[in-house]
Amino acid sequence: MGTQDLQGFLFLLFLPLLQPRGASAGSLHSPGLSECFQVNGADYRGHQNRTGPRGAGRPCLFWDQTQQHSYSSASDPQGRWGLGAHNFCRNPDGDVQPWCYVAETEEGIYWRYCDIPTCHMPGYLGCFVDSGAPPALSGPSGTSTKLTVQVCLRFCRMKGYQLAGVEAGYACFCGSESDLARGRLAPATDCDQICFGHPGQLCGGDGRLGVYEVSVGSCQGNWTAPQGVIYSPDFPDEYGPDRNCSWALGPPGAALELTFRLFELADPRDRLELRDAASGSLLRAFDGARPPPPGPLRLGTAALLLTFRSDARGHAQGFALTYRGLQDAAEDPAAPEGSAQTPAAPLDGANVSCSPRPGAPQAAMGARVFSTVTAVSVLLLLLLGLLRPLRRRSCLLAPGKGSPALGPSRGPRRSWAVWYRQPRGVPLPCSPGDPQVEGSAAGYRPLSASSQSSLRSLISAL
């Protein structure tokens, strides 16, 4: 290992202790054609129904005809995962990319990942061949057994490079636009290695670099392009506690249009504010309890300052928003069809006067019902808190995509893997098929082989 590689390795080890500098200029590529804003495509709601693009690959099975598997339209009655009476690629289990069930082959393969060209988050530039001589990205590099996409992005951002590339699950390379100009694209499916530091992210492949712009997940920046995308700090990882970030928006035009593609904050103390850059006046404010409205949000200002703050406990996926400059500021007062207009948020502590309006008695009754439900919920939480010392471990039964491997089955076939960890809070019951439970197995440890064997014997005796 050369001196430069050794320095890169040591830098990655101490990277979590450092704060990133901001990105400049914003995104180099337009987000206009993207159908995904999460790195694993969990938000994909497009119409590709084969495992390959443009009619290539194998046809997908309809989700309402896959009851023999773990995921079907019956397991998603609320449509949270996008399943239904169709055969479009989806990612209901938080895998590394969208997939679908296919007709089972002689080798026993019954599902495949989907290669969807339009389902790559803005800021991801593609999968590139790295022959090593010369390297695809010519800047500094390093390796880490805890590598995630954002770890590599932060490393290259602080080194002053425009691009970051992840390879083989554990390697990080930095480079510039000139490197990308002579690079050779590889099929998207070649970048199929799971990041060593995050089971839900892909970090390139063998001899393949997954290349990103370093502006993704930066904590500050100045965005002047006509349109672009801004991510919460540390994206695609979860944002951390005590973050205080700001972004200046000044695209050409007389007004701005924002569209939130993703918004998931931990609680009301994690807050995103939109302020007029010239006057500093607060235009909108959103938090974990008050998400932004659906659809485009038009603001009658040419320059905007976004600030995000998280509290000491903040951990959540964060947000992704697209913006574009508008030439006609007169479009803002009259909301066009399909756009969202909300009143300016009052400053914290400001006095707000209200006048009676139709429906006030119903609103008062709703408030009383809400108060009653809140009181009952608090009592239930206190009761569960008293029972907490009786529990030493909390267990999670995580369903897989395949056939059962543990105990007898009563109903649709599902496979189960048993994980556990020490509980950090009050354990609450979760409904079957809850994606928050099924997508959280990464935070648990598997039971030992002897414990698994004992558990199988116990279930078989039931």
C-alpha cells in the first residue's frame, strides 16, 4: 500500500470525527428524469414490469398473484409499499434496489432485481469500469470496513474533489469531471456489491465504480443552477443528532418552486425552515409533526435560505427536495391546479388570533376526542414502562422473500430469521407486515446456531 493509500485509509478511520465543509454550485446534472430519490429505490412507483429496461429481461409476476411468497398485494392493503393488481417493480422489503417475482426457474430462482435506468437518485452518475491502470478516478483513495455511500462522499468532499466513487463494498476513490469524461460506462447491474457499512446500499462492484457527486448529503452549499435537488445532511444515510445546516438557493428567475420528494423527520424538534434570503423573514417551517404539503410549493422570492436543525436525539432518513426557478413571480399568489399553497408559518411564540368559522363545534369535539385518546395513550405507555424491567431482550421475526425455514406454517408460506438486541425504549406491539419492523433487521444480531436449534424444537412442539 503506497503512502497516499495509507493516508486515505487513516483519514477514513477518523472521518466520523470531522465535520464536512459545504458543497458549491449544486448538482451537476438535472434531476428531471429521475423517478427515485432514495438510494435503494424504495420510493419507485414507475411502470417497468420486466427485470431489464426497454422490454429486456424476464417478465414480472403480478403482485396479486404472489400469495405463496412473502410479499403480495394482500400483505400491503394500505399501499405503503406500492403493491397492487399490477406487475411493476417495487422494493417492499428495503432491499438494495427494486425487484419483482418471476416464474421460478429450474435453479429455484423466483425473484430478480430490476435494472431501471430512471430509478437512480439525482447525484448518482452511474456505474463505471475501473481497470486500475489508470484508475477511473485519479484522486486520493482509501478503504474501510464501515464504508457507506455518504462516508465516501464526505471523504472526497473534504479533500476538495467533485466526484466520489465506491467500489467492491469497501473502497472509496475521489476524482473530477475530467476523469468522468474519459470513463467507460458499465451496465447498472454490475454495481451489485453491498456496502460493508450499510446492508441497504450498494457500493460498486468488482472492478466497477458507483460514482456520485459530492454535493449529495452536504451540510451547506450555494445552489445557482436553474434546477436541482437538495438532500438532508448525511443522505443517503440517516441524518445525525445536533445537525445545523443551511443551503442558499438562487437560481435564475423571479420566483421558486419546490417539490418534496421525501420527507421523514424524527420528531417536532427536528425542523426545516424556508426564509427569504434578502429579508430573513420566515416563509415556511416544517418538522416531524408538520410535514410539507404534497405537490409543488411556489414561493414569491428569487433567493431562498434553507436551514435544518436536529436535536440531540435526531435520527431519521431526512428529506429530498427538487427546486426550479420561475421566470414569472406573478404565478405565486394564484395557486395553479395541483400545486400546494400554505400560509406562512408564524414564528415560535408569536400571538395568533383566530375568528369563529363554520365547523368550529366539530373542531372542538375533535379536540376533545384527541385529548382523550392522548390521555389513554400516556397511561398505556406508563403501564408498558413498568413492564419493561421484566424484559431482558426484544426479539424480531423478520420475513424473507422465500419459503419457510423455521417451524410449521399456518397460512401463506413465509421464511423467518430470528434476531435480537437489548431494548432501548418501551416495546410496542407492531402489526404483521409493518415495514418499520421488517426493514429494521439491520439493527439486530442473529441468534446463535444452538439457540436457533432450540427455538425450532420449541416451535415444532407447539
